[in-house]
Amino acid sequence: MNGSNDFRQVRKLLSLKRHEQPPPGYFDSFSNRVIARIEREEEIAQRPWWDKLLALIECNPIGACAYGLVFFLTVLLGVNFYQSEITTFSNLWSSPSVTALNEPGQYLRQGRMDGNANRASDNIEPEYLFLPSMDGRQASYPRVSPPNSNGNSGFGGAEISRMTFGRVR
Amino acid sequence: MAQTMTAESTRQTPEVEKSEDPVTDCTLVTQAKEGNLEAFDTLVQRYQERIYATVYHMTSNHEDANDLAQESFIKAYHALASFKGDSSFFTWVYRIAVNKTINFLKQRKKRSFMSLNDLDVNVEYDPELVALASANDPRQEVKLEELQEKLNAAMLKLSEMHRLVVTLYDLQGLSHEEIAKIMDCHTGTVRSRLFYARQQLQAYLSDYLK
């Protein structure tokens, strides 16, 4: 068959590749290089983690630099984000409306008990109403005297102004 | 040297080597599994030329072949615990080298360049090759090197699987059955790939074939 004859020629040509030889003496030290690499890997595996890290940096300094840069940028971004969050909270905290919330009994002292009063909480976004730093304070009320003969409830302005918010003990 | 022998004479040589050697592969593998590096060193020496040659013929690059052959043996050493002995150590280590090489070739696809080994002096005493290369050209040596380059370029044009079959059958002298075990496929697949690969090579090298 003509095809198989041609293949014989291809195979003859391919036999040229069997004459390609590595540099003289290449195989004399090949197994030594393999064993040396295995021993080195085993030695590295027994080292503590920081030593392994140093070995890794020695082997691939460019890769190590790249990882280091990414880590540094991540930390920088994290710190930046954290600081911006702190600033937002402190700005909010120092705003007049929140300050008003912090001062015990302010509204009551101002006599704003009616429903139409401009309360501090009206100016604040709902999510900021329950800040974690707001400690649990409970209002304490003065003892209400029984109604007098004039029909007054005894819950007058003067008494209201004495109302304070105090920590429960 | 094993590599300069003809393909027919070297076919299934590893099995012969294994039976003739006083210490079998199996014994050496058992010792190497227990951490005996000297035993593994013997195994490396036994197959280094074949593994290197296979990888070299696949990559046509000495430096890549050097790295891949070393890494294949290192991987084999670390994976010895998983070697159950279902196949011969030779087949198993070949499979590791072949998989490693194919993965490497897939990654470097766009930057393939040749770093060819020199032809040994025996090539000048091969009358068939000289006749094929010289073709009335007085500059015989130059012509052989040119032919070597063309041949390697043609090999690189084949797909990895076709190149592998040609390498294992025509250059390494393995049998179809052994190649099927290494490539984890049927012998029919090996035969058809071999036929197609040779056909391709014939087309690429038509100028050099009479």
C-alpha cells in the first residue's frame, strides 16, 4: 500500500528525533537533583509556618511582593472605612438633635409635653434612634399629689420641670 | 543507548528491564514508601531517560523537559502512598509525566518555542537518514539540523494527544496496549490516533519525503 510506504518514510524521518541527546553528563546528576529537591521540600515542610513563609518569599520574591501589596491595600482600605464610620457616628452624636436626646429631661424642662412640640426624635432618621451608646435610662417621676379642691390635677408646670431622667439603681 | 535503538527493538523494553533487574520495581517502591530515598533514587535512575525523552519530544524544549521530568518524579514520590500496584510503576510514573506535560502545554499554548538538543554523532552513521537528509546536498550536517528543526516544528503542529501517541509508539517504542494504559483509553483509539498523526506529519513534511 502506498500509504503504509509513506508512513515508513515518516517513521524513518521520526527516527532522527531519537538522535537528539541532552548535554553530555546530563543524566549523571539528574537523580541527585530530584532527591535534593525532595529533601529540601521535606525540610521546608517540617519548619514552623513563619519559616515556610520566608522560604516562599525566597523562592518567589515577586509573588510575595504582590501578595504583600494586596494585603497592605486591604488593611489601608479597612482602616479608612473604619475611620469614616467613626466620623459619621461622632458627627451624628454631636448634632443638636441627638444632644437634646442625651440631656435628661430637657423637653420636660422646656415644657414641651404637647403632641405638636418639635421633638428631637422627629429630626433624626429612625435608624439612629436606637444607638448602641444610649444607655438604658428610665424616667423617674415625682409623686403625684391627689387632686386638690380646685380641680387641678397637681401635675403642674412646676412639677413637670422637676421631672428628671435618672439611672435606675 | 536506549534512545538510539530502533523503535521495534525497544518495544516493551521496560518489562524486560524489570524482570532482569535483581531488585524489582515492586521492592523498590515498597522501600521508597517507607521513606527510603536511596530506593527511590534507583527508580529515578531506571526511568529518567525515558521520562525525560518523552517530555522532551512533547515540548521540543530541553529546559521545560528538565523541569517537567524532575517535577514528575517529585510528584510520584509524594504520591507513592496512593500507588496500589494495579499497574506497573513504569506505567504509573509515565502517566504522571504525561498528565503534567499536557497540562503544561495547554498553559503555554501561545508561547511555544523550541530549544532543541544536539544530534548525537551516530546520526552520521545512519545511512537511511543521511540519504533522506542529504539528497545530493554536500552540506550534510547543515541539512540534518534543518531537517531536525522542520521535524520538530511539524510535531508541534500536532495536537497534544496525537503528538503523545507518536512519541510513545514511534520514538519510545511502547506497545499499543501500554500506551492505552498510560493514556487511559482503548487500543483502538491509540491506533486511530497514530494513523491520523502520521497522516498529518506526512502532509507537513511532504517536501522531505520522496
